[in-house]
Amino acid sequence: MEKEREREAECVISTFAKLSKICSC
């Protein structure tokens, strides 16, 4: 489950991820 946490952190840092709605931040 550590990968999920890393993805969440990447999502918060990456604005593109938010725009692409890759994760639910």
C-alpha cells in the first residue's frame, strides 16, 4: 500500500494529475 501513498503525494504535487483526475485529491 506504500505505492498508493506515493501516488497520492505525486498527485498533490502534480497539478496535471489533478486536472487529469488521475487521483481524487
